Amino acid sequence: MLCLADAIVAQSGSIATFGKLFDALARKKPGAVSCPIGVLNIDGFFDPLFELLKKSMEADFTLQRPFAMQQSGRTPGELFEKMNKKD
């Protein structure tokens, strides 16, 4: 299903939400998932997760590349604006 998506957006949810987000990030490589990945971070819900990922990168357990492949925003408008930007 991920390969058919126009975009992937994670919002506040349960452990299944984290699983699906990590699955999308792990598959975000040429040929697997090419659509943008976004995190709707309302009220800072995902801030602790971002801190955990940052610590994992600092300890050289996680590559920065997968984490850098996602966009985050605190409102839907902010998130979609970032996701629509062409680099």
C-alpha cells in the first residue's frame, strides 16, 4: 500500500502509528517509497519521539538520512506547505 500512496502523514495515535511511520521511513529509498512523508505534530505530540531519534543518531545507532526524509508541522497547513516544497 505504501508504494501506491501520494503522501504519507502520521498524526497522533497509538503504537501502531509509530510502527507504520517507522515502516515508511525504513522503506523510503529509491524504488520502495517515493512519496513524501509527513508528521502532523499537534501540541508537540511527537517531540519525545524526535528526541529519541536524535539521541539514537548521536549514538550512531541510526543514520540521519531516514530521519531527514520526513517533514513535520504543527498544523496541517504548515505540514502540507513543507511537503509540497520542491528541493
